[in-house]
Amino acid sequence: MGYKLWKRALPSLASLIILLCSCGQATYAYDNPDLLPNYQTPILDLARTLTDYQRESLEKSLTDYEKETGWKIRVLSQFDKTPGLAVRKYWDLDESSLLIVADPRGGNLLNFNVGDAYFALMPRLFWVELQTRYGNQYYVKDYGEDGAILGAISAVETCLDRGGCQVVPGLPKEQWLWTLTTSTLGGLIAGIAAFPRKNGQIIAWGWFFLLSPLWVMLFGVFGIAPIITRTTELLPLFRNGISFLVSILIGYLLAKTTMGKGDN
């Protein structure tokens, strides 16, 4: 599992470097207005990523959302041809505009041209996480390019309706597995620390509290915080809590087995 997690993390690390350098800048390079229609639409699906029903439904949804909230979200899918800088004038992109570019040629499907007004509600790292969660090749393989686009739009609209987000809503399976791993590791460390080193002790409170910064960080910071900041579901919290408590017992028994033999 560690190898798979590391393998899946590589595209995210690459996207992090690229997006930190480019987020908020133009994701298009040249001007080709011939590819633009002679009517206004919030979606330019040049790569035919969406079905006709998806495109029509999303056009209405984005148009209505802009009328209701003032936030302008635009989608451009491309492959071998791109309108480039021409979309800036076509859509009149401004500080309240978000352009989502879907292009599979870059390793990560999604890129974002983010208006300055969005950064007041969602920081730069939010867009890094958004790209790496929905645009990575594994998500696209499981849910399709259309699912990646629709998922990213839904996350952005959810955060706008909330008045802002520090992290992307929702807890993907890979991230929950990571929180479960850190919770388990934190429990093992706490259990080993709690094993008594002196006769008559039941719990070595000194060692338990001495190592508390380590197991609290593993369980609290990495095991619980990512869940409560991304979802209101209780099941992941329950699972991680049970894993932590069981791991304390296992760590305690392991220490008893190894250290007990040493005492003998």
C-alpha cells in the first residue's frame, strides 16, 4: 500500500510545483479566435469531453449560478487545438472569473485560471488540492474526464456558497486511508509509551506524556483534522478512533511481550 500511495503522490507533487508557479496566470498561450462560436456559451467543449446532455445541463447551471451569485465559471476542453488568448476577450474574464481548462496532454487533466476575487475565499493551496484531487490520472481513469470537470465545479460552487474554504470539501478514499494509517501508528506509539517500566506501575504516565507530541500529532493533526475539515461524516472519525484505541492496546501488549522478556 505504501508503494501505491507514493506512486499516486508523484503526480500530485508535480502538479503542486507547476500550479504554485502558474496559478492565477493564463493557461493559454496564443490567439486563435477561429475556434470560438459566434454566440455566448459558458462551455467550449472542443475535445468533446461532455455528452450533449451534460453540456446542455452544465450550460444552464453555470449561467443560472452566475446570475444568482455573480461568480463567473467557464469551462474549456481542448486537445490538439486551442483558442488560446482569444477566450479572454470572448468571455470577458475578470477578477470574478474562473476558467477551468481540461487538457489531457499535461499529465494532469485540469488547469485553472483563477480571478483575484476567488483567492479571498479560497487560498492558493486550495487550487493545488483541487487540481491534484480531480485532475490526476487515477481519478480520471475511475470517473472519466467529464467526472473530473463536474467534480471540480461542484467543489468550487460548494465553497463559494459556504463563503470560502481552506481545503477542498470531501474525503477521497486515498486520503482517508492515509489518516487511518497515521491514527494506527499514533496508537502504537502511545501504547508502547504507556507500558510500565517500574514494578507496581500499570501505566507509565511519564513516558506516555513525554511522547504525547508525537502520537497526538499522528492521531490528531494527521488522523482527525483532515477529516473534520473536509466532511461532516462520522464514520471515518469512528473508524480512526477505534483504530487508535485498538492500536494502543496492541502497542501495550507488544511492549509487554518484548520488554517483559528483557526483564526476565
